[in-house]
Amino acid sequence: MAITRRELVGGSIAFVATVGTARAETRMENTSFAATAPVHVSKVGIKAKDADTLAKYYQEVVGLREISRKGQSVTLGTGETPLLEIEQADAVRADDPHSAGLYHTAFLLPARADLARWAKRAIEKRTPIVGASDHLVSEAIYLTDPEGNGIEIYADRPHESWTWNGSSVAMGTEALNVGSLVAEPGSDTPWSSAPDGTMVGHLHLRVGNAKDAEAWWHKELGLETVAGFGGSAVFMSTGGYHHHVAANSWQSRGAGRRDNDRSGLAWAEFSSATANDEREIVDPWGNVIRIVPAKRG
């Protein structure tokens, strides 16, 4: 099976596929390499004009489950692990895609077979998507939620197969071979929800200047640059991961601090192996970053 065309569905793209020859792929380990890094994303908070509608979308489409509610905030995740908190904010204005803020939240599935099961359901339900790519280190499918927040659903290739040139990892954007993906062994079980082990693999931000963002993340969280594209995008990580944070100025070049009365990113939480206490910092564009001590034991 290979993608033969893309058609617009409600302003987005839906999978349309035909049968062909599938390429065998190595299955990735169940435990995500991203989670073994000294600093990694643990949770994301979003301000929403309609938290209930947004929560329903993340449950039905992404596969998260409702873990708890507090006031008008809904916490979603997998098992008992919270990954996304949606905060009702009645008075907020719609997010401005040309301002600083959230480019996408990337949900990392434990195995390629899980991504295949999600893709099969997306094809069956004709789920609107906005892109599907092979990034060499990973395979990814992109969505936009009802309030314009970007989403990536992805699975990593085994980290032993990534190509490094010194401190730089080889990443690219090629067409996703959907036929190979849906033929993945172990993907016959129908998708019902995101499996345990799903995590926020990385956070991708809109910023006014990628170089300034790079310097800030280096200084504040000790992230290292693993890739960059023409000065307009930077990809950073710890522990040899392909990226825990990306920042780009593709739509937001020169943007200043984001308006607090906009929907979209409220905060992002990072787990740090060296943190002793919780703290909160703010990047030059007003993106709120929370650092929490890594769970031990």
C-alpha cells in the first residue's frame, strides 16, 4: 500500500491509499528511548475556548483517556500518566499562528505497530490530517485540533539505526510509506486507545528567532543542538535523542512575546534528573516552561 493521492477534507488532508508492495521494517522497543534522557517533556497544558470539545477530540482521535477533572480543567493521558491538561478559558481570543506559541505537541507511541494501528483507524474513519512524513529517525502523522493546535502522532525508529555525524543527527522530510506502515507485524489488533507507554516525545514551538531560542534552551535546561535548518529552525535534546524541543520561525519570524489572552499553549512541563525542586521559567516569547524533578525508583 502506498499513498497515491491526498484530498482535502474540511480544509485538511485525509489518507487515501491503494495496495502495493510493502517494505519490511524493524520493530522498535516498547520502552521509549526519549524517556531515558536526563531532560524530557512530561506534560503540556493548553488554554481552550471549549475544553470539553477539545478533550473529546483528544480522546476520540488521539486516543488519550480522561484521568481527572478539576474545576473546568481536564487532564488526559494513558493509564494513570497525565500527558495533556486542557484549561477552560472563556475569554481568550483564538491563537494567532504568526505569533509565538505552540507549533505542535508530539505524542510518541511505544512501537511502530501502534502507529500502524492508529493509521489504519485514521484511514477507516477518514480522519483529516495535515501531513505524513518519514523523518529517517521517526515516522509521523500530523493533525490540527478543533482550536488550531498542531499535533504529531509518531513512532521512532530504533535509536541504534539513527545516523550521526558528530553531534548532529540525520533527519529529513520524506513521503511516509503508508503501505509499509500498515503492513507492520503486530498491527492487526484494532486501535482503541493510546497504549501505556505513550508520552509527549517532543515539543515544537513557534518563536521569533530560532538562534535566540537555541541559546535560551542551552542555558536554561542544558539542551544540546542536534540539527538546524537555515537559521529558521533548531532541534535540541539531551541523552542522544533526536529532539525533545524544536523551535522555528517559519510563520513567526520577528514575533515578540505572545499575548496571555490567546488560546493555545499555556505551559509545558519537563522532567529533569538534576532538578531538586519544581520551578517555572519563561522563554523570551512568553512560553511558560515548568521543570519538575524526575521520578526516582
